[in-house]
Amino acid sequence: MASRFIRARRLLAAALLAPLPLGAQQLYWYDGDTRRPLWAESGMVADFDGAAREKSAVLKPATLVKPGTIGTSPVYRDQPGDSGSARALPGGVLLRFKAGTAEARRDALLSRHGLTRLREIGNGTDAVLVASAPGEASLTLANRLHESGDFAAASPNWWRPHRRK
């Protein structure tokens, strides 16, 4: 009995410590300084091509959208399976500059990282929205910018479905 228990514990430990299969990298994003995990939902995509005017029409079964369609994003969840909140990436990254960063330095940082400023976020804040492609490209860019240490924060411009009250 004890040996079965020990074998079961070893198998569990091996499964938990085993590397992820090739291509199964755990996705994540930064919420301020907190690194949050993400799971891609394989059966759904978000279609931001402009034809869907209603938020409810953005989420579609993946089988209805050709793979690699411009203007689409995978649907991500905060937890594995369908239990986490759905979110997608229409494009853009929200950046917050470090306090006291002069305008010339801001422009230099944006240029150094090859970024295009779309607009300021709020009045008199240190936040801007910069351009990026939709989908995982936006997620990758936001993580790279956060991890560069050049900014106080960088996070994807998340889209979330409207919740009825």
C-alpha cells in the first residue's frame, strides 16, 4: 500500500515538474507589476475586422474564421477551461511612463522601441496608447516593453465582452 502511494506521488511530481511540450509555452501578461497567467481558448476567436458592430458579435467559433485572418485575436482566459473571464486583443498597448519622464525622453523611448503613439490616456497622466497588431503580437509587445524596464508599466489593450446587469 505504501509503495503504491509513493509511486503515485512520484508520478504526480514528475508530471508537475515536466517541461511543457514544445510550443505549449505558458502565456502571461503584466497587470502593473503582477505577472498573470493566460490560457488561449482553442475553439473561439475574436473578430475585430470592423464588420461586427455589436460586442456580442465579436466572439466567433474558430471554425467560422480562416486561420491568420487579419483583425482577429485568440480568445484568452484567466484560468484554464471555460471558467475564467474571456478577453481578447484588438491591438494596442497601454504604456505608463515613469514619474517625471520629460516629453523629449518619452519621445526617445517610443522611437527606440519603434512605437507609434495613438493617443494620451486621461488628462495630465503619464499614460499613452501605442499601436500594435491585434492578437498575440500585442501580448508579446506589451510583455517585451514591461520587461525592458524603460516604462513604469505596459499592458495589452484588452477587450472584454459586455456583461449584462
